Amino acid sequence: MDVRHSGLHSACLSLIAVYSLIVVVSLAALATMDGQGKLFVKTVTAPPCIYLSDFVNFYTVGTLSRSPERLSAYDPNAQMAQMNEIISPLKLDTPFIAQSVPWFFALMVPFSLLPLKQAYLLFEALGTACGLLGLAIVSVQLCRRRLATTTLILTGALASVPAFVCWLRGQSSWLILGAACLYYLCLVRKRNIWAGVFLAVTSMKPQYTIFLALPALAGRRWKLLASLCLCELLLLAVAACFIGIDNVVNYPRTLMAADTNTSYIGILPGIMICLRALFMLFLPAHASMQLSLLVFVCSLAALFAMWRKVLRADQPDLRLPMAVTVIASLLASPHTSLYDGLLLALPAVALFPSGPCKSSELTEPSGSTRALRPLLYLLALYPLISWVCFLLEEPQATVPHVAIIVLNILVLAASLYAFFGRDKEPTVSGT
């Protein structure tokens, strides 16, 4: 699958054109919503409620973190009171609970000094730039890719449903993607201190940090893990300066209590894209959370065993194991939202065909091209397929994103097929 061949090169250019058009339409849709005053706050008639973007929540925690009520940062009533000031004259009667990690409260303080719209534009622009920069650096610096393949990866990420929903909700997934890409780059090049730094940034959503840390744990990269711990301590120390040490120490308990309380606005496990959402079809909220935690732990154990086996090789190929790990994290995590699907760009940038590499770096994912091909096709077409799933879903359903969950299960199955089929044929060298 080399874009140098004329047929594949033409297909690559066609996908780039289609994805570029989708990006333009997506941005136009967001601009239209903003022009109608419906991007951040709007009233909904069926069922009657107030819609708030996640960025309003982020903006609230930044404002709260520099207010006299900052020591009550995780108090639902304190959050609601602060949010009602921001969205006035509208008013919430039920808290839109903020579950972000403590250091994210401190991160949002500078943004809260700006008006809401300007803060949103700056936050999303910086996040998107970080995500694209991380993808581009891995594609060009690590994999020595040609322009067409790199452009396909970037436009595909921009055109995906997760990207659109990330912008729509004002979420942080682009920033996490960028940090995960740079962590992967440093992991491959054995720059352990910087790998720990970038891994710490992904702890904005710690459920993914745990999965991404598996190769470091399995490979006994103690310097990397020490760097991670030091950075986390520094981030938590900064958080404590803003919201107090009690909020930092009690965060795990606060998170578990909030994540199973469906009376709060924003706690909607049914709209996630992890297995927990499927469990909601058959089980009550608390039971589905317990089962998803069991799946989470079992997945970590299985992936750790995989990494231990992979890292026994003299020159281990990290691409397929990292792809399997990232894809599995989206399904096995107890909390995976639609916009977090942006992380699938990391397997894409790790696995897509590349140009010549330095001899000290990886040249091709080990294993057969035949076993890898279904995964590459699914990743290349994922933006298009995800839009089909998204547009055909029923928004009022108990679990609206079933089709996307099934799509992600297929992507995971393809990655496992590629991983376990990698030794059944001779390795294909060259690109």
C-alpha cells in the first residue's frame, strides 16, 4: 500500500479532496450555529432544557478557580452558581457537574480572563494546532512520510466526526491527541524524560494515560515513569495552589460519586462510545459502571501481557501494539466520549505507509501486508464511515452511538487480526 503507485496515489488525493470538503462544511456549520447564538447556550423544547457546551463548563471552572469560592471547586452547587452568572439571564436548576482533573482547573484560569467566545476560539485553536503538530511531527520526523500521506492523515483527522464534535462541544481531545503523539515519538526514540512529560499531559483524561503507560511499565522504563510521576506532582501542586489540597486529594472519590450520579447534567453514560454504553442497554447505571471497570482492569492485564511479549524482542516494533492499545482504550475505558475518537489518528499515523526511515527507527510494521490491510483501509475510511453512522443514528435513543461503537469494535478486531497475523507470512520490507 504505497502512495507512490499511481492508483493508490490517485485514491489518496481523492480522499484528501473529500476530507477537505467535509472540513469546510463542518466549519461552516459551526459558524452558522455561532451566528444564531446557539454554539454555547441554547434552550431546547423537546425535552425542555438548557443546552450548554462543554466549554461553558471549562470556562466555569477557570472562573471558579480564581474566585472566593475556589476551595469549593468540586461542589456542584458552587459550580452551578458560577455557571448561572456566566449564562445569565438563563438559569440552571440542576448542576452541570465538572469532573475534570484538578490541574485542568488551573489550566483554564488564563482562558477565563477572556470573554467566553474569545476564550473558546483560543482554546480550540491551540488544541487543534497541538493535535495537528503532533501528527505531523510523527509522520514526518519518525516515519519520513511523503506529503500526500501526511496530508491524508491530517485532513482525515480534521474531517472526522470526533473532530467536529470536539469543536462543537469545546472539548480538549485535540490537545490530548497531540500529547499522545509526542509521547509515542519519544517512546520510540527512547527519550524517556520527554516521554514522561508528554504522558503527564494526557492525564487531562487519566483513563487514557493508564493505557498509554503500559509499554513503559512493561519495558521497565523507570526514568520515563519517574518523569511522569514528577510532572504529575508538579501539576497537582499547581492545582492545589488554586483550588486547595483537599480538592486534589479527594478527587478520585469525587469523580466516582459524580460519574454514577445521572441526576447531574452531563453525566450521560448512554451517549458514550465505550462498552459501558452497550451495557446500559441491559443494566442499570451502577451495575454497568461496575462491569465496565471489570472490563477496564481485564483489558489492562491483557495488554500488559502483550507488551511484555513484544518487548522481549531485540528490536521491538511498537506500531501495531500501540495501535491495539489505543483502539482498545476507547472501548474498554469506563468513560469514552465521541470526541475522544480523535485518538484513532495515532494508530493511523503509526501504521500508514511511509517513506525510507533511518536504520535506527522502525521501517514497516512487522508482519504480513495482507493481515494489516483491513486495518489500514478502515483507518483511511474512518472519517467517512463515522459520518454515515453519525447521520443515521437516532439522537433520542438510549444509546445513540451504537453504530460508531460497532465500527470501533471492527477497528479493534482488524488491529488484533493484524497483530496476531503478523508472523504468519514473511515480513514485507520497503515502502
